[in-house]
Amino acid sequence: MVMRQYIRIVCLAGIMFQSNLPVRTQSVSFLTYKNPVIPGDHPDCTVSKIGNDYYTTGSSFNLEPQIYHSTDLVHWRVIAKPVSASWEGFGDTPGGGCWGGQMVYYHNKYWHFFSRANTMHFTTADNPEGPWSMPVRMSNPVQLPFTLGYDNSIFIDDDGKWYLVVKNGQPNNAIVELGTDGQPTGVVYNLNWLNPAPTYPYSWAEGPVMWKYNGYYYYSFARDLSGGQKVMRSRTLTAEKSSWAMIGDFFNENDPQKSTSLFSSPNHSSAVVGAADSSYWVIHPLYAKGEWRGQGRQGLLNQVFYDTMGKPTAVYPINSHFSAPRLPSSGIPWMVPKSDFFETESLNPEWQFYGYTPAHLYSLTERKGWLRLSPKSRRFNLLSKNDGEHNYSLITRVDFDPQSPQDEAGLAIMRGDEKMFVKLVSTVNMLGRKIVLFSFNDRYFQADNISGNVIWLKMVRVNHIIYGYYSQEGIRWIPIEGSFDIAAIDSYSDFSTFTGTRQGLYVQNRTAFFDLYIYRDAYTPILAECPANEYGTRPTALRDGIFTLDSIHNNDWALYAGVEFGSSNYAMACDSVEFTVSSVTGGTIEVWLDSIDTGERMAVCNIDPTSGWNDFRVFKAKTKRITGRRDVYLRFRGTGTGRLLMLKWMRFIPITNPRPLDAAVSNDGRSVELKVTQPLLSSDSLSGFILYANGYSKIIDSIRINKIRTDQIIIYLLEPVTITDTLTLSYTEGNVLSVDSLPLVDFFALPVDNRMAGAIPVIKSVVTNREGDSIEIVFSKPIRLSYEQCKQFKLKINNTDMQTPTDCHCNGDDSSIFVLAFNHRFYYEDTLSLSCSADNIMAVNGGTLEPFSGIPVVNVARGYPLQLMSATLQKENSSYSSLRLKFDKPLLPIVYQPTAFHLVISGAHASMRSITVGHDTVVLTFRPAAKIGDTVLLSYENGNLQSLYGGYLENFYNLQLAVPMIIKYDIRTPTVEIYPVPSEGYLNIRSSQLFDFIRICSVQGVEVFSTSISPAYSFNVSLLLPTGVYLLEVRGNMMVYKTKWIVKRN
């Protein structure tokens, strides 16, 4: 412990000696930093100092390039995209796009230079934020025997001349003078001696940069992407080899901690820039080792020191805290993706499109407060941001009306080569039902979307594991069963597309509207092991599958950046915070916003000792009422010099804004009663409501909060409505507040139930139960429904079968909700509609339900039972030790246990070892293996194997399989003949042995006919089926013996 404190004192002393400013003017949270300062992809980066401001950009490849701005070199923000994806020369191929890039200020103008398709271009602007011009192609000087190339940079000399530092091909390096118009003047310094063929002593000698220090010209370059940065210098700017002295390695390759660094083999460094505190710095891009390499070459900051001979050496990017430049941050937050509520008319430059994207494919003005995003003509459209952290919670609200399974809109994580995706989207399934689809490559989970076109989606990353959620209102989140391990994305990189992982908003095949984007939700648990910046802490070994933040001592701190606490679109505010902690001594956790000491302290949580370091408990504290996006700092306090805490999770607890539940007209028609989710503050001057009757606004006399039920608003009308009026209620920019002083959420066109005496009752919703034997009908007002009237309801299944209810009853005491029960089951794959011929069903206070026909029923019943199509013993080496089962429907890809399957081999029970689930197959492995001549019996009992639609595999016993003399074989099946096809009359089925029944389905998979049959069977097609194409299945012994497409002609 003594050594640990000594190291800290030395570090802080180093910070103090960098400047004459007193330390206390700077927040302790800004005195040090850890890399990367730009998490996620920032390849081939350059940096320019213009006045007291710093700008960095670099290669973007198939993404739009970005310009980052900083005043302290640690905190960065994206301020511009100097090349728009709407430029027709942009291209659209992975690894294409813009190579290299540097922004400079010259001749009273800002310039951005970049290469596209091995051809140099520039854009210009009067301000670094833009607007930027369309790209101008640079001409190639005839004095240069090769083209201007790529990965180039700009050097501006003391005499005002400026130069393009050129690289093209392995042996070609040069310095090209530019004129005031940005074009080459013809003055060229050819450095073809630097990396000559055939030996190429410096591999590629690529990404060259230049700067000047103490009268010397410094020229630095990367060997290649695998690592190594070299530097040479000259007293004069010349092409003469003898004038340039090779100094050697630019980074400190002798650092003793080099071998353990997460970021190793630095290369492609920027030029050195100075700071007002007399320090020198570079920005450089590096892949993380191993499992997180897929995040791309991230932006690292390292200090540069010159020795007495003028040799520059950059600090190696070891796993350590570094002293930060003593520069003001100017309020720029830590560089992570930021929330966006699409409230401006232009797109925030933090967003990037992939490849050529015409401007008409998105809009922020077509629908105020929403982003309209349209797909490209033959591919998806992803509006993305960096994916540079290990934990976040993405949220969006999307308005989308999919018409086919190819129509998708929602959230996505994409591998840099654009070949691997995790998607959480709104779409429809093969049955045309709206669903939420959660997929990773060819694996997927789904959930029914009964919210309609507008739905909330949330995707949570916990290291390599991705979870999906959906919600109707953004408060109650429903988890999608299953998760994905995407290590195959996170660890991937290549030397052809060069691009890191991305995340963002995704559309395919059809236009969608997005209301918001949130990167890190305060009210989703935040993994403590993943701070954006920290001091003194480290993650521990795995516990419960995750790391914990450990080695926490007094005054250590951790930063969790870009935390969204709520806005007018995301109607939340923070109420409290809870921490999952273990501790032997106890301590306190201070929660600061934006910086420690100089920011706002929002909470202090006392941590009591737990029974040991493995005993994690939840501790809670009240917070200030916080909204908006903030950087959250935790400072840990305690007594002594020992270890204080181990922190696993942090979660903020919200209080939510009041939201509307339902609205109804009073019996006399003179008021509307609106019920909301929370008690409200009473006021005599409430406003913001508009009531529409048949599309026309009604004059409101006054608005009051119900004195007895304070979660109810009464809107009094100047004139009553009538029993035939159709009513909707809207609220915007009003002043209704909850007792917690949170405003009522704006809403539009909320249906108002007309419950006046004599008003006609209407049906609001019809939904099945999960078991598939009843439906629930919600009426606009209480009704009376007798058993005889109940029989007038008819449930049509697949437009053919009509069922009459066997029972009906109201839901508890609420006679506006009735449940109709049926004898025969229906299934998820069935299309249901409800009709009623009764003309005497009355509301309790008068008004007759009008007869209706064909109201669609929302079907959430379980699917048809899963059917086994075939079973095949598979040979491995010289024995048969696996069994492949194929089913008639896609399987729900959750974790199953093999123990529900039982295999008996020649009278002895085999041990089921593993189960692997595919799209519609299951592979079981077992021991001991079966041999030729064995009798194999397969049984299945009380398992949970189910189809994607929730239909379970039913129990079966002693299904006999044989081990034939060939490698592949199937269950012994009878010979089945089906003829004639096409058929205009009778269809004949003959079989060599007994089977159970036949089933005929439409091409959509909907059953239209089934019956038990004998081995010789015929039936009249003309009586049973309309003209069309059908799939006929012959079944027996829990198996499908034969399938055949049949055609019914006129």
C-alpha cells in the first residue's frame, strides 16, 4: 500500500510541473486519462492545431469522413463531415470511400484533403463546422512519376508554403508543394530512395506526416498496419538522401510494460503538435488485441518528449493512466455516441452513412421530431455511429408498417466488412403477422408485436453478449427470449475493408420513421467494469460471467459517459441510484455529473460492509431530479489506504412522466374524463388539450383535476357531445404536472370512448389467449351479454371453419370486457376473424351493438404441434453416435436439454450427451454408439422443444429406427402412392401399411383439411377444396410419411 501511494504522488507532481496554473483550477477527473480518447474506429488519423483548437480526422473508407474538435486533446466531439455520402463520386464498396484525411487552415480558409480511388481531392469551408464544398479533384504534377496516391497529409512551413506529403505504392514517397488554389505547383521532392524495391527496408513506409521542431523538418511514417513507426529529420526541405538522418523508432519500443499492453505495435501516427503547457502530443490509431480487435483502430493520445539531441520519442500506449495536457476542456464531454432526439433540421455529424447515399433517402423536416430513413435501391441503409465500448443500451422508437418479411426497421450492430449483423427490428413473419425479430446471421428469435406500427426497441450489450427488448411505451420492457454471443464480430478485422464495428439505425426494403436514438440508458443496468475513463481501479477475474470493478481505494474514480436521463421524447427523470457492491470495510460512492468537484454532485451512497468480497449487495440512495444526457463520474471515498469496494453494477431508478391511459365521455356528454398513470398536481388554469368530434375541435370550458381520484383529469365542454359523435383527444405544450412536478407527456388523437346513455358500443380490441381456446373482446362501454346472445358470435378460422362459443363471461366485474370460450383449439398459424349477427346486444346504459362481420382477431395462441418429419442416424468414424431429427417448422432457437429424448439401443439405455438446434433440425449425440444390426428405439417425453410459433413437440414412444448397411438412413417408412395429380375429382392414396391421417395445407402453411384415413383411401377433391395449389401430408406413428404438392383444377 505504501508503494501504491508513492506512485500516485509522483504522478500528480508530474502534472503540477507541466504548468504554472494551480492544480485546483482543474477537476481531478481531468488531470489524467486512459486510452482510447476516441473509442471505436478512427483509423489513419491526423491532427492539426489551429489557434488553441485541435482537429483530427483520418480514413473513413466506406463511411463519411468526420472532423473531431478538441481544446484539451482528451475530450473530443464530432463537428463536421467534410465529404457527404450524397457526393456521386463516393462509391459504395466495403473498404472503398475516403482514404486518409487532414483538415488544415490556410489562406483564410479551411481545407480537407483526402483520397478517393487512389486520387487526391479536397473540400473547403469558411468554418470548420461547414458547410463544406463538393470535392475538387487534384491534378497530378508531371514532375512526379507516380500519382498522388492515398493516406497523405499536409505540412505547412514557417514561411507560409504548404505541402502534400505523398504516399503511393510500396516504393513511392514524395513531398509536393501546393499553390494557394490547393493544386500542385510543380515543385516536387521525390523520396524514392526511402523504401526502394526490391528490399523495401521499411515494408510500406506509409501514412507519412511532417512537422517542424527547433528548425528541423521531421518526417515520420508507419512501416505498415502490423506496427512500427519510424522518424527521420533534415535541416532543409530537400529530396537529397544525404540531408535526411534516420533517427529510428518513434515510439518507446523499450517500455518494460509493452508486452502486456492492450494496444500494441503503434503505427500511422499523426504529426506532433504542441500545447500551451509546453508539452507535445500525437494522436494515433491502434487495434485492441484479441477479442476486441473488431472495434477498429481506435484513437489514442500519447505524449512526445524530445531529448537534448532533438530526438522525439512518443510514450508507448501501455495500460496505464497518463497525465493529461493542462488545457481547458471547454465543456466538451467524453467522446462516446450521443443521444439524438432529431429536433434539428440537419443531421448531427456524429452520424455516418455507408457508401453513396442520395440526400433524398433521409429527412428531418418531413415529420417534425422524427427522422425519416429510406433504404437504398438494392440493399439496406444503416445510419451508424462507432461501436467502441463493451457495455451500452441502445433505444429507439420506430414507426414502421412492414408488408413482407424482407421489410425491416430498427437497431443493428454491423461488422466492419458489412457481412455480419445483429438486428432488432420490426417486421412481419411468413404469416404476415407483425413481429419483433432479434437475429444474428441465420439465428433468430421473435416476439409478436401487438403494439402496431409504433414500437420501442432496446438492444443491450454486456461485453460480447447482446440482449433484445421491446416495449409499447418505453417504460415496461419485455425481454426477447434468447441472446447472442457476437465475439465473431468483436474480434474480426481484415486488411481489405479496414473498418471497425458499427451500431445504429437500420432499414431494409421499406421507409421507416425514428423518433429518437439513445446510446446509454440510465435506467438499464450499467456494467461497472467498463468505465470510459478511470483512475486507480482495475477489473477483476470473472464472477458470474462478468468482471467487477476492483482495486478501489480512497479517491479513486470512474467515468461512465453519455448517460441519458430523459427528455421530452423520453419522458423520464432520475429519482435514485443503486449499486451492486461487496465490501469488507464499507465506504461511500459520490455521483458527480460532468466532472468531479467542478461539476454537479447528484447523490452520495453509503456502502455498509458485506460479509465478504464475494457477498454482493444492493445499496441505494436518492438523487437530484436529473434529466438530459450527462457524463457520470463515481468517486469512491473511505478511510485508510486499503481496498474499499468491488463494484459490479450501477443502475438509476426513474420516476416517469404521467401518460394517458384512456379517455371517456361522461354519461351526460358534458365532460371528458382522462385517466393517467400518476397522481397530478391540482391547478385552476390547466391547458394544452384539444378535443375533436368528427374531426372538428370542440370548445373547452375548463379543465380540473378530480379531487378524489387525482390521476383523473376532467375536461368540461361548453356544449355537450352527442351519442353519435366520434371523439379523439390531443395534448401538446400544456402545463399538467404530476405530484413529482413532471409534465404530462404530449399525445395525439387518443380515442375517446363515447359512454353516453344511448351511445352505440363499439369493439376496441379482440385478442386470443395463449392456449388457443378463447378470445377476449374489449367494448367501449359496459354491455349485457346473455348465453343465447353469445351464440350469435362466430369465429371464422382460415376463412372456412366457423366456430360458435360454448361459453362467455365478463372479465371479473368489468362488463366492458368479455371472454368467449370454444371447444376446438385454434393455433398461431390460423387466420381468425369474428362476426356477430345479433342485433339485440345492449349496453348497460342503452345503445345497441351493431351486427358486424370479419373483424380481425389478434392471434397470440401457440402454434400447431411440432411434427417430426424424419430421423437419421449419422455415422461418425466407424460408429453411429448421433441422430439428426428434421421437423416441419422452424425451431425456436433457445437452450434445450437433451434429457427429454430417450434412446434404447438393443435393450440398453444410451446416454444423451448434447443437443444442437438448427433452423428446422436437431442433432443429438449419444453414448454408447449404435452398431449395424442394433435395434434403436427413440422416445420423447415432457420436453420443451417447440417451433418458432410456440407449438410444442408432443410426447412419443419407442419410435423404431434401424442401423442399415449404408451411412445414411431414415426411419422405416411405408410406400405411399398419391394420384392423380392434378385432380379434378377424386384423389387416391394407397399405402403398404397403416397410417393415421392426412393433412392438407395452403401454400401459406394454413391447414384447410385433415381427417383420419385407412391404407386405401380416396376423397372428392372437388367437394373439399377450391381451385389452387396445396401441400398434402400423409402421417403415421408421429411421422410425416410423405408430402406431395397437389393441384385442384376447375
